[in-house]
Amino acid sequence: MATPLTADRFVAALRAEGVTVVEHPGWRTHNRNGHGAWGPVTGVIIHHTVSAGTANTVEMCFDGYEGLPGPLCHGVIAKDGTVHLVGNGRANHAGGGDPAVLRAVVSETYGDRPPAPREHQGSSGAVDGNSRFYGFECVNLGNGTDPWPPAQLDAIERVSAALCRAHGWGARSVIGHKEWSDWKDDPRGFAMPTMRDRVQARLNKAPAKPAPDAGKPAVPRLQPFPGTSFFRRETSSPVITAMGRRLVAEGCSAYTVGPGPRWGEADRLSYAKWQHKLGFRGSDADGIPGAASWNALKVPYTK
Ligand SMILES: [Zn+2]
């Protein structure tokens, strides 16, 4: 059992393990802390979402849905391996589960699998998992045939190892939701014992370190936020073109021609669509880029 990581330490642990992290706006203060305990934590639960598409899944996991308020996890793991952080604190992901599983995870005393769970949300012997586990929702239809791309499995391995390393846990602290509750079948399509082997193999090595000049970087460099004043001048820059291309790719185009290098009204209207898509409203969705929306847009580095 351990004290949960702060948001800064959480992000740092993931990045040190080589995870590509996107901080969804508002995630640092988004939780269910008024509705039960958060911590001490003892492990990580892996889920599948029964959904397709990254942006809508991230929104759903941030907001929750009728009868189950968000956050529905701490991070959403996209098919491309990107991890979108949506919650910091207690989250509605684990629900009730089996105390025998909890004991086995705390002591990390089990073989390939923890004891088969006999409890679930609302059953008489169930214990609260939302206070004890970090949760990651992986974008997958959960039908057993929707593929799990290597990049996504790699990200599951890395986020799990990152939290185990930060807390001094072994890979037996990482379980699937179906190993926690007898009502659940997620994650479906890969084997948790194999994933635990991967996590343990990673933990046995030193953490991944960025190799700045070792050939091509694994993650494309991104354009840092140029500051709000950059857009208030009549700016002409390849950064504006790169931004416009990303807005088009995100389905946020108000362009009739272009995008081009000179900041204009079509850029502002397109950017406002992007801010709206991220959940910003009113003056926060005025089309003038801010740091959070800019970083979420992931504009490629151009100069
Ligand atoms: Zn689940």
C-alpha cells in the first residue's frame, strides 16, 4: 500500500518510462474524491472500453455517462499507444471486487494469476477497488477480434511498469478488471499473465532513457506553444500552416482555401472548433490558441 502519486510525479513517471502522454484539459483536478477514499494504492487495473475512436473515448472517460460519473479511469490508452490522462484521484473504474484478490495483489503472492474473483460491484463481500487501484482504459471493442496493436500493448506495459517502479511494486500489482470482479471480462484479446511477464522484464531493466542524439527520435518533435501574442500580431509563419493542417486532421476546419502561413479569421474559427471539441466554452473557445489546447493539438515541429 502506498500514497498515490501527485499529478506531476505521475506524468514524470510515465514519461521516464517512454510513454507518450497527452494531458487532457482539466485532468489534474478531475476525480471522485468526495465520494470515497483515494489511497492507499496497491496496484493497477487494465480495462478495455468497448468503444472505437480516440477522441470520443477520451471524452467519455473524462465525462462518464448517465449513472456513472467521470473520470472513468486515470488514463486512456489509444490504439497508437498515446496515453491521454483524464483523472487524478479517485476514479470510477474498478468498482467492487474480491478481498482475496486484493490480499494477493498487496502481498504479490500468486502464480500466473490471482485467485479467481467471486465478488463484484454490490455483492456482499466486495471491497472498494476505486480507492486502491490506478486504472487505464484501453480503446478496444472488447469482442475478442478487435486487434491490440503492438504500440498499444507496449503502452500498457510501460504505464504499468512506470507505476510499479514509482511505488516499488512488482508486476503482480498489475491485474485485469476480470481478475478483480467476476462480473467483468476485460481486457479481452491478450493474456494478463503474458503482460505481467513483459512488465516484470521491463522492471528488471533500468528505466528507458531518452537518447537525444541517437539517430531519429522515436517520438516526433512537437512545436512548443508560441504564446498568445504570436497570434495577435498579423503573423505569417510555417507554424500557422502546420497548425492548420492539424486542425483539418482533427475535423476542425473552417477553411475554404488553405491552410496557409498567414494567421486569419479562418484559422481563428477553425481553432475555436478545436477548443470546443476539447470541451472549452465561452471566452475559452474564442479561437485564440492557449497552451493547453495547443499542446493537445500536437503540432509538428517546423522551425
Ligand atoms: Zn473494466
